[in-house]
Amino acid sequence: LSAVTLKVASMPTSVRFYRDSLGLEIIYGGEDGYFSSLRTLHGKDPILNLECGNPVTQWGRLIFYVSDVDRFWAYLTEQGLRPQRPEDASWGERYFHLSDPDGHELSFARPI
């Protein structure tokens, strides 16, 4: 898997969410683009593409591994976002969910 492409209703809104709130880095496109590619700050390849269009939700979720689930949850909450509270899963991960501006479900997790 190289990257996932999500359809978004507003490129500026989505770019600001993924860049400013989640900390991804824009490597192509940006707020004024029709198509944008993003990666993690320490990654070398894109992991997420955003394309203007009609968003399709309830297809699944993107899962991002983070170094500290509870700290990242607190960070997002301090930014005014409303992620679900972290919990421990029976499959051995601590995680929480958050929807992006278009309703795509995101999960932030770490093995226990």
C-alpha cells in the first residue's frame, strides 16, 4: 500500500485539519490545490492524498499509530476537537476515534 486517497469537500479545510491539527506535512498541493499529498513528519513517502470531490464516508477508517495515545488525545482535545475517549481493545491496542471535517473516521492507536 502506497497511500490512501480521500475525497474532500473543501481542500483548505482538510489541509488545515491534517496539517495543523494532526501534524502531517504537505508534500504536494496545499490549500489552493485540487489534489494534495501528505506524509508524516518523519516519513519519506506520502501516506494520504486529498482530492476535491464528493466525500464518501462509512467505508472504513484510517488507522494512525502514535507514540502516546493518551497524550495525543489530550493534545487534540486542547485544540477544541472532540475525539472519543481512549480505550483498551481486546486485540491489544489502546486507541480512540475522531472524524475529519468530511466525516472520514480516523483511529489513533498504539499496541499495549
